Amino acid sequence: MSGYGVAIDIGTTSVSMSLFDISKKNAKIASLSFENPQIRFGEDVISRIRHQISDSSEKTNLTQLIREAISSNVLTLTSDNSLSPKEIHDVVIVGNTPMHHLFFDLPLNSLLVEPFTSKNIGVLNLDAVDVGLDLPNASCYSPPLIGSFVGSDALAVILGFGIATDIYPSLALDIGTNSEMIVQHNGKLLVASAASGPAFEGMSLACGMKASEGAIDKVHYDCGSQSLNVETIGNETPLGICGVGAVSALHALLQANLLNEEGSINRLSTSPHLFNRDSIYGIWLTRESANASPIYLNQMDIRMLQQSKAAIRTVTEILLLESNFTAAEIQNLYITGAFGNGLDLKAAEAIGMLPHVPNLKNIIQKWGGALLGAELLLLSQHDRLTVQEVAAATEYIDLMNHPQYTELHSRYSFFPR
């Protein structure tokens, strides 16, 4: 293999890509990420599918929108590194099923009606110019999909972390607007998806933001002073709160008795952090200062976070049930996606988002697990064969009619005592 290549992960909220010198196997030249421009037509995948089906106008065509954005950013990568687009010979693209279908302009209707399946799940090998990329000499490869809403990104996570060959039981969580959970036990792989919503990506919260400088990523409760104290990424002035900060904040609010187990704000609290604005209760995390606006979580934010954490925990528990082993047997834990390496596992367990996993031997928290797998596929033809074998051996668990889904989701909507 020679020339240059680009690995791309199309996420529901963000798109990330890496530029490589393929002839030098580990020579990553540069990376970048940007917001998926489709987001203004819906934060969730179902809204985007419905929009694409119902509105075919050129300016709002989601396929054209994502292709143009990716093409533009690939050209930025090449230009910034003194390369010509003609020098790009290979492109690898991964994404969940709706993002994959929207990019490759595949039929979407079957994803909206039972049994919610995709008819286009195989490997794709196309010329890059045929999918709107201004790369005249490049081929575009995309690995197979696993199931309805579990796409090639989950497969890339399995490959990137080497989960298929783990000796001990493993749990992997790729958490974002659309999350995937993977369990591996005795060589058996099971995977399912959760519509966890945009709250844990920092989106949709009243003071939410992405995990960048100035985002609150830790909240501590000081029981002596009964105050909430925050830390931010880069130790900058607080600008908002990101997903990992929201998990940390929920933990702190439970410790401070500002939240009850149902997720309702304790209106009887005398804490100075509690406020009531136009009959909407909320909790100050920071107060207004000369150079910063106040940052808070309100009751609506907390409800959204409850639903997100309940979805993630419910899917995790169902996969464990279907795999016939328990959280106590998990020895490898992988967390990627919006949380990357920032998630406080103690806080995630305390709010009921993750099960108690007492016997862990190995914890890997890394942003961009799907991109890592895409990079391996860019650099290795052998991995492209391997990933097809993994896809064929992976069992997709359909949650739509699972007999325990509703009961478990209701249970995990609550916070632990």
C-alpha cells in the first residue's frame, strides 16, 4: 500500500478524521473533528431519517450536506499538510447505520418500520468521487454493518480495542447521541444500541457544551461547607457543562441531597445553590461573575440525563442477561465516544449509569474508539478480512420487543439510594 489515506468516523453529533501516510504504517500526519452539519435538522437519527425521506430539496439534502462537509474538511487536511487531493488513494468510512446510509445515499424507509432492519449491510467499495469526495484517485471503503442501528462504527470499536480476542469477559460502551454497547464472553460477541440522546454529548442541556476548554468536567460536593465546587477542562473560566461534567454533577447533587432518587430537585433544601425562576427549579453550579455567566442544571436537564443514563444501563443489563454472565465477571471495561477518557467511573456507578464491576483487571477510556478501528482498516488489508469475520460472528440484540426492556428502563430511570 502506498500514498496517503484518510480514516473517517461519521458520528451523529461529530465527525472525526485522521490523515495517514499509508506507506509508513504508523505515520499519522494529522487529525481533526467538526460538528455534523446534519444536526440542525435533528439531534437524533430518527428525526434526520424522517427529514431526508420527506424533504428532497437540494439545500436540505442530508446526504449532500454531509458529503460536502467531509470533502471540505479532507481538503483542509491535505492543504494544511502540503498535499494535493490527488495524493489521497484510500478513504475508510465508519458510522452507525443511519449515518452510513445518509452518507452513501442508501434507502432509509426500512429503518422506520418494523422490524426496523437495513437491507444494505455489506462491505462497500466505491470510487471516492462517486460519493461526493473531491479525491480523483481515491477508493472509498466501508466495512459491513452489524444490525438495524448498530453500524460499522461498533465494528470499528471491536477491532480498535481488540475486543474479539479478549481472554476475559469484556464490556465496551461507545457513548454518544446514539450509543452502542458490546459484551464479549468466551469468544461470543453481543451488541445492541441505545437511543441515549444528545444530553451526554453536552448538547440540549440549558448550559451544555462540548468537551472543550472551559467546559465543566468535574463537580465536587464539600460536605463541610455544603457547597458545590467545579473544575473545568484546561482550568479555564467556566463556559458551560459537558457530558462527563453532567455525570459528575448528578453524583454531587445526590451527595448534597439536592436530588432525590426519583430525580426531582429537593425544593425544601435551604442550599444557596437552589433557585426557582418562573416556577422552574434549578441548581447553580457557578454563579455570575464579571467575566462569566452562571452555569446550572434545571429540572428538565436532569430528566433528560435520567433518560439517557437509563437507556445506557438498560441495554447493558440486557446484554449481560443475554450473555449469561454478570457484571461481577467483567474484567475488561472499554469506554469511548463522547466520554472518552474523562468519565468518572465512580460517579457513573453512583448515579446508576454503569453497573458495579468489582473485578476489573483492565480499564481503557479513550476518545475515538471507532476512529481507531477505522485507522486500522485504512492501514491493513488483513484487518478488512478480519472485520468481516467479526461482523458475521457478532450477534445483534434487537431491543424493540425485548420482554424486559420496559421494566428495566423504568427501574434504571431512578437513582440508586
